[in-house]
Amino acid sequence: MMKRGALLWKDGTSIIPEDGAKLIRPLGIDLYGLRRTKRPLVLACSDRTEGRPHVAGALGQALCELFLASGWIRRRPGTRALSITDSGATWLRERLDLELR
């Protein structure tokens, strides 16, 4: 999201610029509603499995729920880890021009 300019960090605070909102809104995620919750909208969180930061907070949860419901990711049995499905990899490549390693 940061590479696409959909998420910016400034002075330790996350900012979702209009380009980011344009990327998120078509997914059916209500950014306004997420901002009204008690949970922070976006947090940078270091992932224990991959050792890289990921999106946490209300937006991270909403994205995770959407991706699970759409079948783009699935939970790895017995762990907290997730796997990207073939359809998820295709969606990410076609919609976000993101090629996974």
C-alpha cells in the first residue's frame, strides 16, 4: 500500500490520502465507519512470520476479513499464518499490479 501511495506515514501517524481511499472504497470498505471505531484505523505492525511490517488496526482487520471471505487468502491450520490462494494472487496482480514472490 505504501508503494502505491495508498498509505503514508508522517510523524508516526498513518495517513490515507485520496489515492488510497480510491483504492480501498471499491472493495466495499467503509473508511469513515472504521475511523469512528475505538480501534486505531491503521497501525504498522511487525509480522512474526514474515519479519516484515503489515497493516494492522481497523483497516488491517477489514482487509483480512474481506480477503478471507473472498477466498483470496486462507488460514494455515494450527497457526496464525495466512496463505494467498491462486485466485488471490491473480486478483492482486490484475487489480493492484502486485506480483508475489
